[in-house]
Amino acid sequence: MTSLRNLPRGRRRAAILLAATLLAGSTTSTLPPAATAAVVDPAASYVLVNRHSGKALDVYDLATGDGARIAQYTRNDGAWQQWQFVDSGGGWYRLKSRHSDKVVEFTSTADAVDLVQYTDANRASQQFRLADSPDGFVRLVNRASGKAADVWEWSAEDGARVVQWPDTGGANQQWQLVSVGATPPGTVSNPIKRNGPDPWLQYHDGYYYLATTTWNSTITMRRSRTLAGLSSAADQVVFNLAGRPDGCCNMWAPEFHLIDGRWYLYYVAGQDVEDFNPTQRLHVLESAGSDPLGPYTFKADLGNTWELDPSILRHGGRLYLMGSATDGTQSLTITPLSNPWTISGARRTISQPTLSWERQTHPVNEGAEPLYHDGRTMIVYSASACWGPDYKLGLLTLTGSDPLNRSHWTKSPNPVFQRHDGNGVFAPGHNGFFTSPDGTEDWIVYHANDSASGGCDMNRSTRAQRFTWNADGTPKFGVPVRLGTTLPAPSGEPTS
């Protein structure tokens, strides 16, 4: 039997429609249902969810410029997935993005032309009518072409094209209009930041502050009174690395720690060469005062060999620099500090990827993050390859007295946080921790991918959720929640 996948696009569509008709026992035509007057509220915001894929119409990569393409993506209700129907009269509307303030458009009348966004000119190519489909779904039919907005090739993948195609009434041309507003007070949903790998988040003096990998020469930070507000907050450049030797580009894994009244911002950067390059080094900035946004000045290089993912461990009144370096495999390291910017001893390896779940796709230990509870000192770290779906979190507990002594750390035999296929969360890792504004709740921030094919790149998104504790004092993270799940906001947040 010939696979539908191998049929040309038009024949495949016809075959699918014919099959649907036969299954329904119908002997009538498969022409699209007649259009009636679908009702929308021009003052409201809508998420448009495709009937076939279950994914939302999305301004791809959070673009704001003319000509940027519109795609489908896992629903998260961000501003880039919220649309306003602007009335053009006579039953025609323009779809305006709440993120970019631009409207969608087909720039020609040809089949398979991509849906893009442009400045609103109210031209016919920017106008759509809502043609009714069964069960309350609608088709978006363009005024200039008479063709419908269609998910190309019936794809169910994130980032798939949305194009125009003759109005067949197929499920991949049907959209559910879900009215949404601002995040309800007292709630939050993921993602916290759409393109936000390697997140570090702190609550300080009435604001949340978030920094993530940029993969360029800037270090950026955003802030908000509420956790939900971070999703639409502007990124502010707090330091530009351009021109620095062995530290100008490929900025990864920023973390900022308040030590003796100043913020020390640790990061990875190297020369402008390919990913996983041999020039990546650890560096630190120092703030002028107690504002996490700076201003910052460059303080020091921290070592002269390849190393990733800096963080600070505090134990027994001393500071330690944690990182990830290679001793044959990528392993966790720790180095004593005499102050936040000065190394005072040899770097030691404290954990290697020896367990099977630490070696999926590639053996890796990285992203060591300190966690303290009831007098216990722990490290939560990332294991396996970040470019595979099985990137996950493991746990080390200091069961001795010396953090520099590998034998004083005990590794938990099983991962403590990992992929959840049912929730559509893959490769959760490179985390941090923060407490709620009133100090009563513990939260984890991490990045993850939306599909098993996701990579180790800027498409990973920042997410957060509350966690609790096991009876033995170890963290109980549960499972990573699905994007778009409404969660209670951290306790003590302002409600207005």
C-alpha cells in the first residue's frame, strides 16, 4: 500500500479528506462548510490553536520586524501567541500580534506562501474572514487570495510553517479561538522566558532578576515585580564583552551572587569560534553597589583552561568556585577562593559521569548548583548530553566536612529530575534555586526543550516551579510541568 507520506501534497490532502468521508459513512461532498458570521471581540486577545496539531499560532523566535514568519508552536499563551482581531469592516479582520504590534499577511496569492507579519496597512492581503468549521473551529480565509491559513504538510512539529492553501476545510486549516487575558493575578505559567537557556534567577529587594545564556557578546538581565511578568520584561544589557581577549563572545551560563554587599556576576565566554570551542573560560564581574543590574566592571579571569558553568558554594565560612572541566570526561570541579574573584588553591574533580543515566548520548557532569537545607550542603548538577533528550539533574550531598575532598561527597544513585514525555518536557536541566518573596517557598528554575529532537541551543526555554522536601532532607522536585499549566505564583507576590 502506498503511504500517504509519499503522495504529493495535493493527492495526500485529497486522500485524507476521502478517508474521513468514508469513515463517516457520508456520500455527500467534502466541500468546506459554508461561512457564517463567527463572533469575535475586537477588544479581546485570542490564542489560535490548530485542530490537527494542537499547537498555537506564534510569532516565531519572538521577532518584531517586518517580514518575520508566523509558525505554530506549543501553546504557552505568551504575548507572541496572543492576537487581536482588528475590524476592517464587512466581516474582515486583521490579526494583530500583542507581542510585535504587527499584523499577519500573505504577500502573494500563490499556494504555499508563508504567513508573515508586517506593519498594519489595512490592505486586502492583511485581511481575513472567519469561516466556520464544525465544533466551533474557524478557518482564516485571506481576502486577497481567497485561500486559507494552513499548517504545511499537516506537521505537528514546533516551528512548522503556516502557509496559504486552497480552502479544503482540513483539520490543519481549522483553528480554535481561545480568549485569553493577562495572566490572572496570583498565578504564573511556563515558559518564564521563551529563548532562555542556562537560567539564573534571584529575588531581591522586591524584584525578580533573570539572566540567561545569550550566545553573543552581551550579558543581559530582565526584572519584574512578579514571576509571570518576566515573560514579557525587556532584556537589559548589563555588560558588553566585545573586544575582550578570550572572553568576547559565546556568553553562556551567567550567575550573579550577592557577597559582602556587592553582586559578583560569573559567566563563561571565549573567542568567536564554533560551539564547544577550546577557548571558553570562566570570568567574573563586580557591581558598583547592591543593584543586580549594576553597573558592573570586569574583575578577573578565573583560570586559563577550558571550563564551563561557574557557580559559588559557601561552606564553613569559605567560598568555593564550582565548574565543569574535562579530565578525560566532562566532570564537576571545585576550586577554593580567597575572595569572590581570587583562586587560592588547586582545582579538584568531585564527580565524574560514571552512572548509566549520566552517560546518555554523551557522558557529562556540568551545571553544579548549591542547595542548602536544614544544615545540609548539597549540589544539584546536570548529567548526560545537553543536545539529547535525556539531559537531567543529579544530586551530591556533602557527607564529610571537606568540599575539596571527593570522598566527602555522596552521589544519589538515581536522577532527581528528568524528562517527562507525557508533559512534553525534554532535557530539563541547568537549574538554579530561589525563594518566594515571603521566604516560605522553595522554587527551582531550569531550562528544557519541547520535543525529543530539541538541541543544545537558544530554543531552550526558561521554566520554574515550586518544590518541597523529602523526609531525609533531600529535595523533592516532582516532574517538570507542561508548558502553559497555570501554577500558583510564589507566596508573597504583590497582587496589584
